Amino acid sequence: MKALTLTGREKFECVERPTPVPAENEVAVRVVAAAVCRTDAKMWRSGHRNLVLPRVPGHEICGAINEAPGRLFTVWPGKACGACEACRSGRENLCPAMQITGFHRDGGFAEFLTVPRSSLLEVPEGIGAPMAALTEPLACAVHGIRQSCIRRADRVLIYGAGTLGVLLAVAAINRGASVVMTDPDADKFARSAAFRSRYAIGADADPSSGGFDIVLNATSSAETLASGIRRLAPGGRFCLFSGLGETPENPGVIFSELHYRELELVGSYGCTRQDMRDALRLLVRYGHDLGFLVERTVSLDQVPAIMQEVLAGKGFRQLIVGN
């Protein structure tokens, strides 16, 4: 089979290798579509704290298995121990023994991969492979909204209108929230205009306005933390959905805001299998309006040429198909 292997910083090798044989409680998955995200591009550029090379990346996957012809499956990319306190409490994304597809084990930038059988989730009829490949990022958005404790009629501000910003908006409006989005990239922001109009998602026209109950960052800009904290209503909540690329200026001001206005700062990391199930249900409901998130399709051979573009974050998802 063909696989795209990351062998060093900014170095991919597209090679032929034996089709992987599943171990006990695993299954071989034929990759039908795999999305390329900025995390993959960051791994390509500078590595990752959990990454040991060589490695086949790819954790946003839709595939098929021999025992269920005609059906599609998406893959929860984690493998948790199932026995620790985090797993027992339903927070398997925080399992200290977590093994992640595309990081700790070979992922979806290949014709085949093996995954734990328990990680497979069947895709509902009517959802095609390209949209099903977005289940994992949507599940991460579902998890972020859950961490934010969003309630009906909450005013929500989302920094960033890329793929994850849009998916956060989907999960928030599904809870009945009133959503406003902002992004400094006017061209990218304009490409979601029809979607935002359909679901009455506002554009942030006044960066000094406040009164938001919930703020989430779908961008690594450190300024979003300070700005978002300022714009919260008293008792509001900021969800650190994306890690920050640098340390915010004047962190003391942020802590003062948290203290004097009883604000909350919460984190969100990854997703659980339940988040994946919830994401599939959202795709059934909203997927027909999310086709614009698939920017284009590429072959495995073309992936190295698009990594710089993906890293720049100017567009939406690019999908590997047709392997």
C-alpha cells in the first residue's frame, strides 16, 4: 500500500509498505477520506511533544472495513486505558496513557491503517465520506461547547472563522445560543457568509462591545485571551479552545478581571467517543450546509505541496481522497 510518512522536519516520503495487519481487538480500515489540519502541518514544520518519527500522520479519518461492505465509518483517534480515574469518569480524552492515531501510531495519510475496533463509529446514511472526515474536528467543537456549559439564549463570541470556528458555531447554535463570530481575514470570513446568514450568526462589527456570556478562541492569537476576557459579562466564561501561540501581554490584567468580575477560564482538549457520536448527529442535522468547509481534494502525492498553505490557516479543510 501507499503511505505518506513524516521522516523529519518538513520532510515527507511517499512510500510503498506492507498493508498493516490488525492486532487483537483491532480492525484494518481502508481510508476513503482523510482531512489535513493545521496540527498535521505544525507536526510537519516543528514536530510535536508526542511525536516520534517516522510517523504516518492523519487523525481526521473516514474509512471502510471488509466486514461491513457499503458502510462508512469514522474513527475516534484515541486509545485510552479504560481503567484510570479520567476514563472511569467519562473524561477519556484526559487519560494519561492516551495513544493517538497519527501521533503515537500511524494515521490516515495512507491507503490503510489499523485502529482499535472500539474506536470505529458507523456513519449515518446520507453523510458522504468528505463530510464524515470532519467528524473529529466537530467532536472537538462539541467538547468545547460542553466545557463552556453553554445554555439556551447565551450570548457567545467566537474568535476565528476557520473550520473549527464554524464548527464551534454549529455546536453552539444547536444549544440555542446567540452566536457572533470575528476573524481579521476578511476574505476567509466572507466565505462563510451564506452559512452565517442562514443561522443568524452575527459578525462582530464592534471590537469594543461586551456583555458576552461565553467567549471561545478558535485561533492561537494571544490577544484573543485578553480581548475576550474584557468582553465577558460579569460571571462570564472564557473557553481556551485553541492553545495560544505566545504568552499574552499583561497577564496581571487578565487575572484581575477574573478576580473582580468572577469570571471563569476553562480549557478544552480533544474529544471523547461520546463527543464523536454527538458530532455525527450534528452532521445529520447541519451537514448539508457545511460543504464549503471542504476546500478541495488532493492525492497523497500532493500533500507535501499544500502543507505551507495549511499551516498559514487561510482556508478550510483539504481532503486526501482517491488513494
